[in-house]
Amino acid sequence: MQKLGDFKLPHFFNYPPYFTLQPIRDTREKQVQLWKELIIDYCKTQKVFVIGPEEEFPLFSNPVIERSLSHDAREVFLSALVQEGRAEWVDKGHKKCLILWLRIQDWADCILRFVKDNGFEDGVLTVEEIRSGIDSRGTELHGMDRTILMKALKLLEHKGKATIFKGTSADDEGVKFSA
Amino acid sequence: MRRRPGIGGLQTAAAARVWSSSSSSSPFPISSQSAQILILGFPLQDQYRLVGENVAKIRTDLMKEQLATFRSQLEDFARKHKNDIRKNPTFRAQFHEMCAKVGVDPLASNKGFWAELLGIGDFYYELGVQIVDICLATRSHNGGLINLQELCTLLCQRRKAARESVSEDDCLRAINKLKVLGSGFEVISVGKKKLVRSVPTELNKDHNEILELAQANGYVTVDEIERRFLWSSGRAVDALETLLEVSAIPSSFLPITAVPRILLKWFYFYLTMQEGLAMIDDGHKDGRRRYWFPCVSFSASVAAERP
């Protein structure tokens, strides 16, 4: 079986017609379903948070069978994920897409767990500390995308479980968690 | 001179008998002459009939006796080789062949002696359910056509726990039993391969020829078909369009109550089935559209492993 790094590619990835959008509804639905799963699986194991439909991405072409996804196909697959709430377009022009292999709600739960496990209730953390600090090492939060993290924090703020405020340095923000 | 009852007399008697029996409810006056003929004619007829019946009875008895002997021997045989029949697919196939030759169908009923003795009805019923399951699981990859060999391999994998291997012959028998579901299951020959069809589309000769051609590379192009079969391009495109769509609903359906409960899932799926047997591929650098046929090229055995 073909591999991308340590990622095991599914069999359909080697079957040329899966790289062409299928005209028949049910066949296409199946095709979209398989691609959605592949994209999510890949992003989750490889910690990929953002895909640009116009940029190079290992899943978008398969040199072994000399096929690559058309721009339309990429857009269709990513839009299908967006529709399910498992991805979000960053911009109106659809140049970048956030892949939410965990939904925002799930990320928010992760953060709360992290806060609880480390006794940060009523404490203050910077956004960068959550993403790349010593304490988050080994958790799902480590190395996560800043945009997604901010979305999760805003959700927590909305629920009254955190307060976001401007930090001392210009480009970092602080978060205060409430117990 | 009095006439003896000859052929004519007998005929009259027969006619009178028919007449009298057909109108026995209403008492008609019978002339004295015909009454006399009836009296004379009956015993003679009875004698003929008796002799005839006797011969027939002897023959039937003999036949019955022979059949009984044969049946008991076949039963003895089946009893003696019960384990072989169950465990050994080759032996089973030969046993079926033997039964077929003498007109016994061990699968005819689930309740009969054979089923009880061999548990063989259950065996094929179970096999049928598993075949339906496999066809269902692989359908999204192959569009509802699966290579018999592949089906058999998958079936063996699935039955590994039972440690009873099954042959293609068993598959064919089980599929044959599935025919009660209407026009759903069918085995078709394409070239040297046998394919099991679990979609409600009747494939015509054009489709079959295309499938056969596709076996070489897994795909065909319109050019290739036209060159090979000397068809007009309309004909090739027509056939390919059908293979892409395959959504015909069969004309005759059994009432839903006739479907065994365990197969209902499949049956509903069957009704809503729309996936094509072919997939298009426009990605080749020569720019020619390729029509791929997962049933002949994309390994469903691997596909089925994925949950």
C-alpha cells in the first residue's frame, strides 16, 4: 500500500477515476464521502490545520498514477467538509480553509481540560503559551493553529468561562479562565 | 336375429354412460334397449379396466420400491458422508451433481429430510445472507457487479472462524436460492469470468462486450470501443451512459412480505440503489476520457477491509 510519510493511503487513492468529479449523483456522493474522510484523517494524523485549494498539498495529486485533483474537485471536497462543520473557509475568496478535525466546541473542551489539569483556573495564560508553552507539550493543544485556538477561546468567552484581553506585547493576547 | 354388442354397441354404451352420469341428478327415462346394452357392456369394460389398473399398479409398486431403495441408499450415503459433505466443498459439489442427476434437490425445502439430515439448507441460506452482505459492502466500490472469484475469497475470509471452506459452486447454489428476491441476483458470464450482479439492471449484449473489453486494462475509451467493435460512436456512448447510471428499477417485484426479514436491509438498499457500474476519468494526459469499471479492476477485497 502506498504511503505518505507514515500515513497509509486508502486504495481509492490509486484508482484514477477518483481524481475526476463523477457526474452521476450517487457515485459522486460516495466519492466525496471518501475524500472527506481521507482529508480529515490525514490532517488529524499529520496535524495539518489549513489547506489552500490553490496550493500544493500531498493529497491533491498522486504521481504514481499521474493524476491530480482539478481546482473544482478540491473546492467541492472542502466545501462538503465546510457544510458538515468540519472545516471553515477563512476568506470569502476560498483561498484558505481551516480543517476542523476537532470541532471548535471540542477544542474548547480540550482547553478547559488542560486548564483544569494544570490548575490554571483563575490564572492568566497567553495565547502563545497555550499553543507552544511547556505545559501544553504532549497535549492536543500543542502546535495548534492560532486561528482555531482563538475561535475556541472566543467560544469560551461567549460562555463566560474565559476572558480575552490584550497582553503586554502588541501581538500576544492573554486569557483569564474562570473557575 | 339379435345383434350382439359389437363396437357400435360399446360406443352406444359409452355414450349412454356419459349421458347418464352427466345427467344423473335428473331421472330421465332410459329406453329398455339401451338399458340392456348397459347391463351387458359394463362388466366387459370393468374387466379391461381392472387388468389395466393391475398392470399399472404393479409397475407403480415396482417403481416405488426401487425409489424407496434408492432413497434409503442415498440417505445412507448422505448420513455416512455427512461430515465430508459439510466440510469438503469438492465432495459437496459432487454430491449435488449426483442428486441433480436423479432429480433430488437437497435444497428444495428447509424442512425436509435432507435439510434435517445435513443441515444443508441452513448452510446455503446462511451463505446467501453472507453473499448479500458482501455485495452490499462492496457495492459502492464496484457498482453492484462483483467477480465470482473475489466474492468467494471474501466469503472464505468471513467464514474463517467456522473453518468450513466454500467453493464457487457453493456460491452459485446460494445465489440461485436468492432468485426468490425477483430479478435481483444473477450470475453473468463476461469473457472467461463470472460476475455476480446484485443491481436491478439488465445488462444487454453491448454492455457485456464493453465489460469484457475493460478486463484488459480496467477501463475503456469510446475510441477503443469503436475501433474494436466497429460501432457507431452513438452506440458506444449510449451503452457507456447506461453503465454510468444504472438506475433502472426492475419491473417485477415480489410483495415486500415475501422478503425474508434478514434481507430487508438489502432489499431497501436495492430499491434506492443508484450507483453506476462505471466511473469517468478525465485526468489522463492524452485528454481522452476513460471509463473505469471497478467490478473488473478495483479490488473490492481490499475495499471491503475498510470499515
